[in-house]
Amino acid sequence: MDAFTAGLLQRIRTTQSDLRHARETGDDFLAEVEQAELEDLQRLAAEHGVPVSAAVPAC
């Protein structure tokens, strides 16, 4: 796994965790921000052929 792929997958995992935390604490604004970030990262992964569904648990 190259550095780009590893970094992207780590950012996705971190964003998923942050999104879960925002939802659990009822922070709707932060949840929206994290959801948008997650969608951007997933789009970036798809554009570069990085498979995230098998490597990263769904949020």
C-alpha cells in the first residue's frame, strides 16, 4: 500500500470516528460537516481506484 492510499484510508477512518462522535453527542452541525468530509474522501478514493468498502467499516 502506498503512502497516498494509506493516508486516505486513515483520513476516512478518522472522519468516520468523528462523525460517530458528533452523532452520539447530538452535534448536528458537526455531523453535517463530517458527513460532507466523508463523502469528499470517498469520492477522492473512488477517483483514484482506492477500494474503501472492504478496508473501512461503514459509518
